Amino acid sequence: MDQSTIITNLEYELSSLETENLGLKADLNKLKKQKSRYYNMFKNSTVAIWEEDFSEAFTILKALPYQTEKDYSEYLDNNPQFLKKLISTIKILEINKTVVELFSAETKEHLLNSLDEIFIKESFDTLRDQFVTMATGGFHYEGETIGRRLNGEEFHIILSAFFPEKHGNPVFITMIEITDRIEKEKEQDKILKEILEQKNNADTLIDITFALASKTNTLDVLDSILEQTKKVVPYTSANIMLYNNNIFTVARHRGYDKFGAADFMTQFAEKVASEGIATTLRDSKSIHIIGDTKLYPNWKQFPATKYINSLLSVPIEWQGTTIGLLNLDSNKKNAFSEKDANKLKPISHAAAISIHKAKLFEQIEKDILDRKNTENNLKLALKEKEILLQEIHHRVKNNLTIIIALINLQDTKFTRPAEIELFEDLNKRIHSIALVHEKLYENYNLTNIDFNTYTYDLLDSIQAILIFRSDINIKIDIPQNIYFNLDKLIPLGLILNELITNSLKYAFPDSGGNVLISLKKALKNNYLILTAEDSGIGYPENVINGETTQLGLLLVNSLVLQINGSIKYSNINGAKTSITIPYNGNKDEQ
């Protein structure tokens, strides 16, 4: 190669180097600009940024015989001194001004010289998690933690750590304060908790109200009060005292059996005197909280209840008067608060209403029981009266039967028709009365008799006494379930006896005919019309004009007046007798 060629090659290489050098200078200038831009971003960022060296800590961690996060975490938790050693190997390369401001330091140097003051337990926990992430090959860690400013104030932050792919390069850690957010969340949680608590209290109060409303027995109500109260305000033991005759008596209690004080509370009663806690509670009509019973001047100490260290007592009032006390005990001092007291106010109101209602129900039940007992006694007395009355009717009927028998014994001594007729009429009249007593004796009802049944039986007895005439047809048209008592039935029986006998004897002298006995309601309310009619020769004119002298019809007229009725005689296709009877229904006949 000649010299000119060599020179030409050197000139070419020199030119290439100059070109490359220009490129390197350009790259260097670009890097300088990027570094300057990065530094400005780092320096002026509103996010707190730490540039740190974790390389030594990484080397120490990788020397450990562990692979998983669980193994590293357990080892660091069990070896706090080892964790502190790792922390001490961290080198802080740079921090920006936002870090200085975040920790309330005067300068960067001030902060770096005071690192021990900003570390708290949560700081160590966060560093532990960062070491575990780095040791297990993670590139990013993020978590919430708490820091402490140099003025001692603690604050909440979100911390992010970015680990490089090549260990030995800087680790960047960012911090963003979230104290305001946490405080707002706490406030929201507090409000939500209060809302939920109010809702739970309201739901519990509704449950309590329904539970109490469903009880009608006082003791059941008191048990329910104690049971439901514990859902709102926990207690060690509790009791309800009711006030009566100047004495508070424990009506129901719960929880004392654990301390062997159940029998004591069952028998416990406190008389309201001029002094003592019972007087205070009754007269104040306000909730009473005793934080330390040992220091309370009016508290009486009993061996059985010496475990009680604090008390919450709520008066149970009805219409401004204290009717009882709801007492909650605790074996701890200062166990109850005003908040607890306010929770019990609606319960005490519901309790007062329920206790009053239960007492009313019990009084009503007692009144009903007394009434039932009275009714049973009356029924027993009535039954005895009915048996006695039944026996009386039976004896009256037997006595009348004896009289009829005596009359029949005398019947053979009379030969003249007028005398025989007189004794027959007397026999029928006595028999009609005896029939009433016989029906009353046979009846379940000893005061009223169905007029339909009586009339048929009366007709049978009349036909048995008189000579039977097959050419006379007797029909009865009287509805059932028309009842008369003894005072009306005997006169009506005698009236029917006379009218039927009169038709059978005198209406059909030559040939037979029809007789109809009917009973209907009058067009005018509260009256019945009893009708006896036949198809015979009719009444004489003097009977129609009310001038009869016949003994039977005179008896009929007298008996109609006796039952406050009216009578009318007429001839319409034969003799007809209509009797109007006042009648106000079956109940009025009882």
C-alpha cells in the first residue's frame, strides 16, 4: 500500500471518528437535558420522593435459605434485631423538598440527622414488607402506613417502593399523605356506626315493644323487660322492683344466681323511709347512675350483693307516679353511662304501659273468673231450684189427680143429668190444670210450655172424658215454638177446655161438623189471636150481646180479663170466639 492510500484511509477514519464524536456529544447533551429534567421533576415534585440504596440489604437477604414471602416474613418477625440491622444498611442518596416539608423538618440535613425520631412501629412493619417484596423478586410494593413528623404529630401515608431490575441501582420510594382522607373515613365510619347503632336501637325498641305488647301476664312482662333490656345495655345482674304500700319489692330478677344471691333478691324488699336510696329514686323520678357503690352514701352493703360496684336505676312511671324501678347492676365500677341511660328511657315508658296493661288484663281475668264462679254457683242454685220446682209441679199434678179420682168416686152417687154434667165439667177443668203441671214436670224448661203441644194433649184428655163422636172433626192450627208460662197457660187451658167442650156438647145436636182451634199473630204488634170456631148452630143472641148466664162462658170471660186480653163472640157459619192476647215474644213469657 502506498503512502497516499494510507493517508487517505487515515483521513477517512479520522472523519468517521469526528462524526461519531459529534453523535456522542449529541447523546451526552441529550442525557444532560434528561438528567436536568429528571432532577427538576424530582426536586419540585409535590410527591415526597426518596432515592435509596438497598443493595447491601438485598445481598444479606439473598444469603438466607428462604424462597417464599411467608418464610421471609416469619423470619423477620421472629428476629427484630436482624430487621434493625437490615434497616441500618439502607443508604439515603437523595430526598426532595416535599419530604422535608412532609416531616416538618427545617432542612434536608435536619431531617436526615433525625431519622430515629420519625420511625414508629408501623414504619418498621412497612420496611419489613418492602424487604420481603424485594427478596422474592418483586418490583413494586405499596401499602398504607403511619409516619411521625419531627414535631411528634403522626400522620397517614400511602407508601410506594419501586425496585430496579438490576440490584445495585437506586430504589425510589414515594409518599403521599392521606391523613385528611383517613380522618374523613373515620368520621364517616363514626357517623355510619352511630346511624347503625341508632337503627339497631330503634329495631330493638320495636322488638321490645312488640314483645311487651304480646304479654298479658305481669310476670311475663317483667321477664321480657329484663330479657330485652340486656340487648340494649349489658349488665351483670338486674331486677325490677314494684312499688306498693310504701314498699319496693323485687318482683323479678336475673343474673343473681351466679353469685348465690337469687334467694336474697327474691325476699328483698326496701321500705321507703325518710332516708335511703329508694326514697331518692322514687322522689327524683329521674334515672340514677352510681359509678361506685362503695362510695355512695345511701348505698346499703349486703354480703349477698357485695359484688355490685355500679348501678343504673330507671324509674318506671305511669301517669306521673313511680310504680317501679328497673335496676341494672355491674361488678365493674363506672360500667354505665348517660348514653346507656338514654337508651333505657323508651324501654321504661314501654314497660310502664305493658305493666299497667298486664295488671288490667289480670284484673279482667280475675273479674271474669269471679263472674264464672258466681255463674257456676247460680247455675248450681238454679239447678237445685229447677229440681225443687219440678218436684213441686209433680206433687201438684199428683194432688190434682187425687182430687179428680175423688170426684170420680162420687160420680156414681149422682143420677140426674145436670149433676153428672156438673161433675164432668169440674173434672175437665181440674184435669186441664193438672195437665199444665204435668207438662212442666216433663219439660226441660220448667217455666214455659209450647202451646201447640199442650193444646193437642188437652184435646186428647177432653175427648177421653166426653163421649167420643166420630162425626165431629176437630182441627188444631197453632204454630210451634209459641211458649207461655204458668200464669198464662192455666187460664188459656181452662178457656180452651170450656170452648171445645161447649162446641162438642151444644154445637151439633142433630149431626156432626167441624171444630177449629187456631192461633195467629195479630196485625197489631205484640198480640196473638186465639180463635175457637165450629160449623154448628151458633151462639144464642144473648151470648153475642154479652148477656150470657152460662157458667162456662162466664168463666171464660173472667179468665180472659185475668190475662189482660179481650174476647168477642160471633156467629159466622157457626159459633166463633176470638180472644186477643198480649204477647211480647217468648222471652217475655220466661
